[in-house]
Amino acid sequence: MASLWNRRWHLYATSLLCACIVALAVSNAVSWYEHPVADIFVDAGGSVSNIGLPTAEAKSKGVQFPDMVLSVDGRTLAAHPGRPRAEAWDEAVEGAFASGRRQLVATVRTSGGDREITLNVRPLEPLRWWLYAGAMIFAGALYMGAALIALWVNPKSPLSRTFGKVGLFTGVLLTLTFDFHTTRTLSPLFYVAFALVPLAWVCLFLRLPDDAPVLARFPWLERAIEGVALAFAALFLGLYYTGEPTRTAQYVWTLVFWAACPVAGLVLAVRFALASGIRRKRLRALLLSVISPHVTLLLVVFPALRGDAQAIVAFGTMSLFPLATAYAFMRYDLWGSRSLLSRIVTRVVVGVVACAISILVATALAAQVGVRFSAALVSAGLGGALTAVLVLTALGAVDRWFFYSRLKYKPTVAQLSEELISISSPEEVARAVERTIKRWLPCDLVELSLIDQKQGDTSAANVALPLDRGVGEDAEQLGLLVEFGGVRLGRLRVGEKTGGALFTQDDMDLLQTIVNQGALALAHAYAYRELEARRREQAAAWRDERAALVETVAAEIAHEIRYPINFFRNVFSSAGRPLDREDVEIGREEVDRLERLVAGLRRLASHALERKRVRVIALCERVETLLRDELDGRKLQLAVPVMAELFCDADQATQILVNLVANGLQAAGSEGVVGVAWSHGATGAELVVWDTGPGFEGDASRLFAPWYTTKPKGTGLGLAITHRLVRAHGWSITAQRRDNRTLFMIAIRAQDVIAGVDAKDDSKPSAEVA
């Protein structure tokens, strides 16, 4: 807390200063309620005011801003260093009213020369007081409040600081406007604010929603603009404290003041027209909240209204403008705070504004019925503050006694969420929901029954109305269905509250929230249960697959050693016959083949391949040689580029093609055609073995399962071995039926394709593949 105070001491000091200015302005304004005034307001420098007064009668006599009062009832408005020139004016007005005179004579210097006019003296009307004192001070306080919020949210943001300056200067200017024309105790501060406001607004619009290119290019520009404003402030203070007239300086700066408003609006409009994306959305919000009320006011309201009606609308807009601007800044985080909007703080701010308005209205009504204004204001203020405290206390008591669910909402939901995280059983979820409800809602019955997902639910729709006011522990008053994604998972039954108390809307909201959380947890539990079941099935399938793999390998070994065993059996069965040279050579070859088989099994166990560069056309030619008997004089139809090369295990690649071509020959029959095609692309290559046989039925993936065969004498191992060898290379194989052909397509990775072109551009001549 101490570090926060040290870091924001300047903000607290500014807030205290603003509070003192508002309090002093209110005190001075109260002293002028029904105070005697003439037909014109005269500011501290002796100039005729351009707000509130002059009246229409004074204007008809040619008196208006910036005319200057020279004397009143023979008393000259002399210059006094450090004192307002209008002191003689105030004394003359008060003296005339005290002596019973209702008119006075003033000499006014106008653009057409000095003129002597007669002015009426009468008490300031309450409506005018509320317009030029109450509304102005209220609008000024709103501006200062918006500025302090901006500086609190993000004091390091350039936009926050600029907005803070604008809000503070504008707030001080509006708050002290009535004082500047009446008591004049804070005139120097008014002059400073008057000098700083217009150019501060221009700087603000150059920063919305981010710095304009001119500010980014010339970062010193804002300080230069502030320097000009400070120079004019120094000029005003110098003229005031030396007793010189401020009329000319006020007139010039008033022109600057009114010119700055359209310039600032034009800057914002141009930036909006050039913006795009999120910047355009933010600027649109600012245009709607800043420009629209003023444009409507200027184009529609002002031409149709005159006098006090015009002032009412103008000051009403002034009061709404800081609220709309602060809303736009907070709603779109233009201050760059990146903080969450606090509902409590927002309600407090809105409550304070509403309380202030109610105090002002109560004061006006009390004064209207004859109560002295100062007493009415004090009474209304104390009553408003006491009412706010009592209302907040009463609302808290009502929440505790009647709407207990609202107080327990967040803790209950948070506790349930934390408990449900570690639960994976639907039954445990149901019990957790029941325990949670029983903790905060004392009732006779709480039961969450689960719905069998296999049988479904045939009960009625969700019910949140009294069902049965029966007696006993089974008396059900509320029934809620637990649903997730349109699937009914359970039904919650809630009995009467203890003592037969009524259910509140907050009770129903919290119950529905708990039901929704329970539905999500139940859906998760059922999904977890199904996932566990599938995991167990997958583990069982994996074990079966391993067993099938062992059987497959055993079958392959048996298939390979069958011929050597038969040979050696024949040799040993003729033991009386001497072995000739041919028998020895054949025996040696069979032993070498068995050794290669064992070496191949070792490579299978270690998942190692002996890769090397192999031409695809050479593999096809070798397959034709090995399957010479099955081809029976036919040729494979090859569409393979001569230069196509693979990086693969040559023996296994040969075995892949032998199995696929042999399978195609058996399926196509003696009149059928079998071919091999090659295609190459950016993602790899595709090797296709096709035949014109009758094809297959059902799921193509079943063809590669061990022991699956559609042939009467087939073993069901050829395609399974092929699938294993293809996957060992990191490739994939699929089968499909297309254009009356059965195709087995091997997808080869790009890194395993050394060279390859389109078959139609570089294929083996048709004479060789006939």
C-alpha cells in the first residue's frame, strides 16, 4: 500500500486539489442563489459576458461580448493590480438592490463607441442559477472525474496523460465559469484553464486512437503547442495582476477557442476516413460519442431554440459528453490499460453520479417550495449520503436473508469445478453434484439419477416448476434434466427447501449452472470410460496382432525351408547311392539360401534395410524372369521411365513386385493382362501394379490382413508380407478398383525417389512391353 501511495502521490494530490476547487466553487455559487444581478454578467476583467446574461432586453440595446463596462452609476471600473476590475460593478448592483432601486445606468464601450444604457436589477432566477452554476459545476466535476480515472488506469500512456490534461483543464474551466462572473475569487485559475483548454483538445485528437503521423514525426509538437498555451496563460495572469484590461486577449483567445472545436473534429474525421481495421472501429466509437451529439446540437437544436431553452440543451450535452467519452475510452481500452473492467467500481461511479443528480433535484424542489437554498442543499446532501448507505446495507441484508444463492454463487461453482476435475466415474460425478447442492441449499431431497445411455431416456422435457408438494423425504418440488450436446445424461430431483421456503430465481440460476457443470463432467466421464474400453480393446488387438505376426513369420520360415528339407530328405533316403557333383552343388546352394533367410530374419528383428540405388525398370525385368513360367510367354505391360531410380532394399523390393505381379496373374487368368506403371510428382512417386481380373469385394484394407485370402488354395500371406515390406521402407500401399482394373498403388516418399519423369515422356518402348 505504501509503494502504491508513493507511486501515485501526484494523482492523490491532483484529486485533492480538484475536490477543493469543486467545493469552493459550490460554496461561492450557493452564496449567489437569488443574488441581485443586472441584465448582464460582467467578468473579472469588466467585459460583458457571452453566457447566461445579457438578457434579450440588454441585447436589444446593443450590449454583447466583448463590450467593456467603463462605469456604473457614476463609479468607474478602475484597474487594481491583483484584484478584479468588476468589484465596483458588484458593489453598485448590490447597493441599488438594497436601496430599493431596480435600475442602474452603465457606460459601455462598444464597437460603435461609448454608450450609456439603463439596466434592470433583480434577483437571479433559480432556473438561470441551475443552468449557469449547477449544470456547469456538475459538468466540470464529471470532466475532472474522467481525467482522474484515465490517470489512474494507465498513467504511463501518452494518450491517458493527454486525456487527463484535457479533462482537468476543461473541468476547471466549466467549474469556475460561474465564479468568474460572480464572486471572482478564483479568477487567476480560470484564466489559466481558459488558455490551456483549446489547444489541449487539438493535441488529444492528434493522439486518438494512436499518435498521428505528424506527432510521430515531430514528437516535440505537443510540447510546442502546450508552450503556446502556457504563454497565453502567462499573458492573462500578467494583465490581471498588473491591472491591465484583458478584453483584447480574451477576444482573441475566444476566437481560438471556438476555432479549435471544429479543427479537432475535422482531425478526428480525417483520421477516421484514413483508418482501417481495429483503428477504424475505435475511431467510429469515438465519433459516435464525441462528434454526433455536438453536430446534432449545432445543426438541429440551436437553430430551433433560443434563450434558456438553448442553454438547457447545451449544458445537458456538456454533462453527457464526458460520460460518453469516458465510456468509449474504457469500452475500447484506448488508454491501453489491459485491465479488466470492474463491475463494482463501475457501479460505484454510476451510483455516485446518480446520487449527485438526486441531491441536485431534491435541492431544487426544496428551494422551490420556500426552503432556504443553503439549508436545502445541506439537507439534500446529508439525506442522499444517508440514503446511499441505508440502501447498500439493506440490499446486503436482503441478499443474505432471501438470496443466499447470490452470495454463495462463485464459491460454490469454484468448489464444484475443482472437485469435478479429478473425477472420471459418472457415478462419482453424480454424488459430487449432490454433495455440492446439499452444502448451500438445505432441502429434503437431492438426487441425481443417471440415464442408461444404451436404453436412452423417455421422460418429459426439462421441468423447472413445482411438480409435487407431497409429504416425506421423497417429495419432489423441482426436476431438471442433465443434458450435454442434446444427449440426456441424467435427471436431478430436488425436494422442498427446509421449512417450505420459496425457491428464488438465484436458486434456479445456481442450480442450472451446477447442472450444466455436472453435464459437462458426465460427458467427460462417459467419454473417458469409452476411451478406456477402446484402449483395452486396442491392447488386446495389439496382442493378437503380435501373435499373428509370430504365426506369419513362422509360416514364412516354414514356406522358405520346405524346399531345402525336401531336397535333403531325398538325398538321405537314397543313402546307398553315392552323391554326385550336382547333388553337392545343389545342397550348397540351398544351405546358402537358408543362411540368407536367417540373415533376413536378423534384419527384420533390427528393422534394418540394406538400401541402395536401384532402377525401377531393372526390378520389373527381374520380376519377368522369376515369373517366366506363370507369364507363359506373355509380357508385362510396363509404363516405367528408363531413368526412374529408387533408394531401397533390392531383395525386398523384388519380393514386393513378385508378390503383387504373381497375385495379379492368378487373378487375371490366362487371358488377362498385368502391368506396372510409374508416376512422379513433387511429393514423391507412385508405383502401380494392375491387372484385368474380376477384382475384390468389401473393404480393400482386409486384403493385407494375414491369413485372409479369396483363393481356394491360397495361404493369405503374399499380400500381408508385401504390406509389411512396404511399410518397412516407410511407404504405403492401397488397393482399389478403377476402370475395370484392380490397382495396387505404392506411395513412395520423395526422399526415396532419386530420379523419375512422367511415363509418357520417357518410358520403355512399346515394342519391349508388348
